[in-house]
Amino acid sequence: MKDEELACSPGFGSTLRVVGRYDDALAVLERGLAEFPGDPAMRAFRAMALHNAGRHREAVSTLLHVLAEGGQAAGYARALAYYADHLDEISG
């Protein structure tokens, strides 16, 4: 994948998701992530497609990791990273 294709992958994956082609969206975004594994936009769009595909736990976990790794979580990054991998241990 070339750098200019990187900009298209989140957009194309998102478009596929919006029109209900969740498996295709996941395939596009996963190809992009294979080439650029840390890209937060692709990871976030993939999380939305995972949610639409009924894979809610994986979607939330992915978003928590993106947030924790992105530096916006301030002092909560470590806790968010833990919860991302232990969502089912939290009881309500």
C-alpha cells in the first residue's frame, strides 16, 4: 500500500461500513492495518465496523486501546489499557 492509499483506506472502509458491507469494510481496514498497524483512524473505523458486525467487545476493546495509546487519556492510560483487555471482569 502506498502512502496516498493510506488516506483512502479509512475512507473506503468507512464507506463500505455505511452501506452495510461490514465484512468488506473489515477486510479493507485490516489490509491497511497490516501495512500501517498503528494508524489510529483505521483502528477506530475498524472498531465501528466490528460493532456493526456484532463484535461489540472487540470494538470497545479496540477503542480503549486507541484512546490509551493516543495520549489523550492523561493519567488514565494505564487503567484504560487494562480494561481494554479485561472488559468482562467488570461487573455492574
